[in-house]
Amino acid sequence: MSHTNKKALSLNSKLVTLYETVNKHSEWKNYNLLIFFLISPS
């Protein structure tokens, strides 16, 4: 279980990095919302 959690955490931090990169480009605001939705726990 902990191994899976570490993998999920790693993926989540990559998504956060992607989100922060995309956030610098205002024309990508719609993608920001999509990425935020994907990062959020379902």
C-alpha cells in the first residue's frame, strides 16, 4: 500500500509542476481548470 502511495505522490507532484508551468501562460487557463480537476481527489 505504501509503495502505491509513494508512486501516487510522485505522480501528483509531477502534475503540480505541470500545473505551475501551465499557469504561467494565461492563454492556458482552461487547461489549468482541467489539470486542477485531475489533481483533486475524486
